[in-house]
Amino acid sequence: MNPIAQTFIVSEPENGVDAVFVTAIDLFFRRKSSTYGIELQIRETQNGVSTKKVLPYASKILQPSQINISETAASATKFTFDTPVVLRTNVQCAITVSPIGGDPNYDIWIAELGANDVANPTVPIYKNNQLGSLFVSSNDLNFIQRPTDNLKYTLYTAEFSQSSGNAVFRNANNDF
């Protein structure tokens, strides 16, 4: 598998907040490597295409033993970030997935408009439910858009139960 990137926009929630905290992303794999892991990142975009700039704390590597595979795209692999990632609403970002060492033994599930759904082979995929595009790359620098394809993923955001709280900020003990 070569690096791929799926652009997306977090729409403003009903409560009108300026940002959300992403805690995890599910991806769906058909095949995996027995040797090398895979890395997921959330990156900034420029002119609608993924850049090399990774958002703070928005990178996670999983080893082959942590990756679930499925012939019907039914089994998810959860990439849980060590720290929640802040995404501003109505700003385009990209989920970028790259196999470690360029390992070609990964296959990830995507949906192609007009093709039949692998989970329900008699039902065609006729609608894109998100604002974004899938891009492929051979070098993780230049991405080519595939306008009829989209990555299958689930994005999880934090939900806060309190409307107020306390935060403690401390400066690092540095001499300048």
C-alpha cells in the first residue's frame, strides 16, 4: 500500500463550538503486513491536498498484532491518540495513512461511487456522506486525487459532561 490521504471537514456542532477534540479514528483493513506497522496522522491541507505538517499529537503507529483485518470491511482497527487532537471546525484536514518502510502488504478498505458495497453486495454506493476526497501517493509528497473514492473510517470526538472546570498552567523551569 502506498500512502493515502482522506481530506475531511469537521462541521460545526449544534452547540456552536470553535473546535472539537478527536480521541481516536477507526480504519478498516483487508490485509496487513506480518512485519511492519502502519502510521496514521492528521495533517493540515493546502489547496485541498494533504501537506507534510502533522497537527500536534496527531500521529499514531500500530504494529501488525494490533491491526484487525476483514474480508467484508466489518472489523475496525482503532487508532487511539495519546492526547486528544484539537481540530478547528469548518477547517479542512487530512487523515494520512502510511505503511512503515513502504511495506506493500497492507490493503485498506475504500468505497468507490457506483460500485457495490462489500458488506451488502446487492447495494450500490451512490452517495458520498462527507466533504472530502481521497488522494494516493507514491512518495508521501505528491498526492493524486481519486474523486470517486473515499476511505472507510470513523472519527471519534470527546464529549464533555461539565460546563466548567479548572486548569493549571505551569511554565517550564528554563533559564534563558
